[in-house]
Amino acid sequence: MARKRKIIISGVVIVVVGGLIAANLAGRRDRGTAVRLETVERRDLVATVTASGRIQPQTSVDVSSDITGRIIELRVKEGDMVSKGDLLIRIDPSTYEAAVARAEALLASAEAGAIQSEANRDQAERAVRRSRELRSTNPNLISDEQLEQAETQFRIAEAVLLSSQRQVDQARAGLREALDQLAKTVLRSPMAGQVTRVAVEEGEVAVPGTFSRETGLLMTVSDLSVIQVNVQVDETDVVRLHLGDSTEITIDAFPDTTFTGLVTEISHSAVRLGPGGTGGDRAVDYDVEITLDNPPPDVRPDLSATAKIVTATREATLSIPIIALTVREHTPISTETAPQDTTNAEEETEGVFIVQEGIAQFRPVKVGIAGEEHFEVLGGLSEGDTIVAGPYQSIRDLRDSSRVRPMDGSGSDRSKS
């Protein structure tokens, strides 16, 4: 009997404890989901596009050779400052000097031949004149055949003279070409600036870059007075950019300094295309040039840089945290009295959960620009409204008319403390 009483008492205790646990769990459920609440307020927002690229001078000239020859003198090295016309490279001129000498000899020979042809022409002209005078004096002194032969010899002499003169012109052109080739053995700076690259050594053979720009490159001279950052911007962001947009630039080599600049050029063609000349599944980027306002004096080409381009600003605009914006299936409220087609009545709508008396209700919201942490609100909310601002998982799982409770300042559930 005593044993039976103990069993009954144990059962009652288990039931009571289980009831208390269930009540506690139910109480917690009734208190709702722990969320972070925030009041809709006004903020200053700045929308930006961030892109990476490299430092490049606005103007740079690649120096290459138009002739083939061994470099016998390399006058400059990387980092040297040069003025326009300064000697950079000298190529062995011996082959081209010989070509000039041959061209000069050919010209002299052609000019001598022309002088002789001119003398023959003059002699033939005098012979024709005498034959005509004799014929006019007495037709019997010279036959028609003799007169005709004299005239023919004159025409032949004129043709030979014209040919000789053309040979002189050809020899002069050959001399000019040989002199031009000889002049190309001396390479001078095309502009004032700094030598930013030297790709050859003294003693190497310079060759024209017929098929490859890199093959014929000897050195690069850059004007570092105007410095640009060339970045590549994704196709989804490039449409937000405009010429003149202000930019903040950080250069990896100068980590403690932020520079400013303006967007000065936006490419209209993509940098990379997918197979078949289309975008395909690959990302498409566009070149954007940003000109720095005050570049550092010791900046160098090809330094890595990151640009934060300001595309829009808003002052004291109504805003919400980016994390608060979510998407739900929402049935639009119709003002029409006519029957509506409800087949596809529900559509995905952006909005937030607004909280009133501990109950969260989804409300569609129209947003504008995006700052670093907040969206601009264009419609759907009023200043002072309380919304669910996190955590992400709680917002994702939240449903209309759900009961919510605020977390403490650290983001933890108050009910657990």
C-alpha cells in the first residue's frame, strides 16, 4: 500500500513538473520572437560604387624603333627626368651610313647622265633647226628622209632627257630615304616627363614592333603631372556613374592618406566579353578613368589603388537599415470595384516589419539610394515608426501578426537574463 502511494505521488510530481515546463515554454512563445527594434529616423546618406585599379599617367609615350640595329648607347635609366628632344638611345649607324653613301653615288651618277642627255637633246635640236633652214633655202639641198631622221633623233633625245631627269628624281628620293633611316638611329624623347620604363640593355638589338607592341618597346616616357586611376566597374554599377562624380582614392603604397579626384571618362564598351563576343555567363566590366586632384609627388605608374565613387547624396532623408528590408509575397490592395483576377494576385514585394504593441506587420516600402548601412525611404513609412532591424535570421523567419519582443542593447534576449 505504501509502495502504491509512492508511485502515485511520483506520478503527480512528474505531471506537475511537466506542466510547469510546458507553461514556461508556452509563456516564452507568447512573449514572441526576440528582435532588434529601431526607430525610423532621418540621416545623411551617401551612395558609392567601389572599384579597384591602377595608377596611370594621363599621357605616356612608348618609345620604339622603326629600324633594326644594335643599341650602342643607352643614355637614360628608369626614373630620369627628360625634356622634349633629349637623346635617349643611339643605334649602330654604320649600315645606314653606307646606304646613304650608295644613295649619294647613285644621285651623282643620275645627275651626270641627265647632263649628258640634255647635251644630246640640244645637239639634236640644232641639227633639226639646220635641216629645216636648208630645206627652206633650197629643197634640193636636203631630202625629206634626212629631215625626218633629224626630227626623229630630236624626239628620241628629248625622251632620253626626260628619263634621265626621272632617274635623278628617283635617286634623290632614295637619298632622302637613306638619310631618314640614318636619322632613326638616334632616338630622342617625344615629350617632357619621366622615364618610367626601360625595356632594353645596351648591346641588345632593337627591332620594329611589327606584330607585337611589346616586341619593339624600348622604353616609356610619362608625364606625371596629371595622374589617373584606371578602374574597372561592374555592368550593374556603371550605369550609376556620371562624368564629374567625386571620388575618394586610397593607394596601397600610401595607406595613411586618402586622395580625391573626379570621374573624367567612362567607357562605352566592355573590357571583357564572354565566348562568341557576348557577355555569356562571365562578368562584364567597363573602364572608368578618375583624375586625381593632388597626386603625391613620388607616385609611380601601376601602383594599386581603390576608388570609392560618390554617385548620389541625400541630406536628412528618411532611412532604414539595409538589413531591415526583406521580401514577402504581398497581395496588393485594389481600389477597383470590378472583380479581379486572383490567379497571380500575390507578388513579391520589398518591405519591412513595423511593430505596434508588440505585433509585427509586414508593410511594403519604396526605397531609393543605398548608403553603406541604410536605404533611403521614398514611401511606406513615417518618421518615428518602429521597425524590426535584426537579426537577419529573425527577419527572414518572421510572419505577419507575429508577436515580437525587444533584445537588449547587446543583441541578446532580455527574457534569458
